[in-house]
Amino acid sequence: MGFDRKQFEAANVTGAFGPRRVHLAALDAELCRRPGLLCGLVERDGLRVLRVMLEGAALRAVEVDCRGKPGGWVFTCADTGKPLGAVDDPAAVADRVIDVLADRVAR
């Protein structure tokens, strides 16, 4: 069975994965453009979170969650719940994640 582009384009990705996973995928795509970063989805307590690390500092990772709030979806640090930014600006959130990583590596 071959790849069917029309079927792929017509797929309801948000319906299949839900908005949370779609937002995490968008942030993952933005972070993958940044040199020196490694990232991917991992499971924590039954939920997928985005684990982000600097090359050479894998033990100082940041795990990013995505939560629905009354004002809309936001990215948060999975361990602290601290907000990182709104899902509509993944580039700014990627910058913030890099800042958090730099702070953890400097400790």
C-alpha cells in the first residue's frame, strides 16, 4: 500500500491526537530548527510531554507540558507548572525554553 497524499492532507490530525499533542508537535518543530537542541515526546504519568535538552547536557533537560487554561492553551514546565507562553507563539516559547535550559546547565 502506497502513500496517499490526498488522504494524508484530508486527515483530521487535531481530531486524531487532540489539540494538546498538536501544540506540542508545533513546539517540537520550532525547537528542531534550533542548533544544539535535542527534543522528543516522552511519557510522564500517562501524559506525553516534550523533553528538551542541550547537546552534551542531557541530564539537565526541560520537560514541557501543554495545558488548557480559561484563557486558552499554554505551554508550561512539566515539573513546576510554571507558564512558558501561549501556544500561538511557539518561537517565543522556544526562546523561553532555551533560557530555562541555560539556567539549569549553569547550576
